[in-house]
Amino acid sequence: MNWTRHTKFVLHCRKNTIIFSKCYFSDSSTPCDTNPCQNNGSCVVQGKSYACICVKPQFTGLNCEKDTEPCKKSACNATFTKTCRNVQETKSGDHTALCVCDDTHFGPHCDIKKPCVANPCQNNGQCLDGISGDAEDFVCVNCSQGYGGKFCEKGRS
């Protein structure tokens, strides 16, 4: 009987087959024995290698590991997201979810409330959201005459 050493089959060892922390299997083992296909993909033996048939059309890649529709399980905040767009990266070909936020929130998942929604400005000041991506980044402008400060709260003499 021919025996072939496969170090990646360790999880499939049976009792008394471990020799020096490696498993040995007969030639009847196949590359599909380790279930390399993800997301319910089907493994097909091709000689000493394998191919995965991706059953769900949203998955691609050697092992059906790449999700082409990440918006289906996106981390976008459902309450404050107008829409989610599946965007393919140019270099890697990977897909990512792009959350398009409503007017009250921002951030990669639309989970940060814009500070001007609560209108922190006093004395008729107009609040402008900053561009830094920080929830505390805003400025009050056009304060009533005689007022200034971060919140238009300071009277000027």
C-alpha cells in the first residue's frame, strides 16, 4: 500500500496514525477531504488538485471565499443608511460594502451622528459640520451680532 504524507490533513487523523505530529493517509485520500470550498461550494477532484464550484452566485475565488455582494451582510447601520453599494477594489478584485448615509449621520457604517443635527449653536448661530470625520468637528458661524465663541455663547462687549 502506498502512503503519502499530507501535513494539512492533521484534523482528519485517526487513532494510531500520528507519527511525529504528522498524519499519513493512503492514496485514496483526496484534496477534497479537507472540505476546502467555502459558502456551500462543491469540491471536485482534478487529478492531485481540486476545483470549487460556487453554488451561490455571489461567491467567487479559488475556494468560493470572495463575496461579490457584501451589502447582503453589511455592517451599514440600517436606520441611517440610504443605500449600500457593492464596490470592487481595482487592485485586489475584492468587493467591499460602501454605505451611503442619510443627512444626519456619517462614517464608514453610518453610525456616527453629525453634530449639527442637534444644532449646538446658540444665538442664531449656523452650525457647519466639519470634514475630519470626528463627531465633535463642527463650527458655529453667523452668530447674532455681539456673540462669538465655539457655540456663539459668549457675549462681546
